[in-house]
Amino acid sequence: MALTSLAACRREHNNSTLESAYYWSTTLQMDSAKRTFLRAHQVKRLYIRFFDIVMSEDNGPVPNATLRFDAVLPDTIEVVPTYSLEAYVLSQVYHNIPHAVKC
């Protein structure tokens, strides 16, 4: 009986992987070497840095170094927008959160 219960609660594991890469630059360019890399490694998902977040003296955290698109990616690649957050920005935001909200 106990063995049957354990087997019924067994979790299915999905061992499939999705080949991914990270693109960190201020300009999205796809030369032949980059296209070859994507094909050779069968990359299906690309994490792309869209901008950095920096601390402005006047406005607090603001986007900076926004990505410029000089290429079109193949339709077969999923794009995941990402950003870079300076540690200083994070510390300033954290220090300005009311104490009751902090973990």
C-alpha cells in the first residue's frame, strides 16, 4: 500500500533543455560569426541586455546605455529582455524603502 502511494505521488521530471545565450552590448549586431555561433549551438533563447540602470543626481534610478538594434534576429530565437543594475543604485533604493517593508 505504501509503495503504491509513493508511486502515485512520483513527480515527472522534464529533462529537456533549451540552449540559451546572453548578449551584452550597447549595439545588437549579427555578423556571420555570431550567426554561426547561434546555429552551431542551436541557441533558441537569447537574453539581451536592453539598458543599464544608473543613479541620476536629479531623478533617482534611470535607464542608461540603451541598446541600439542594427540587426534582426531569426524568428526561431526567443528574446528575453534584461537590464544591468548598478550595486550603488540597488543600495540607494534599499536605503529609501520604509523599514517595515524591508525583509
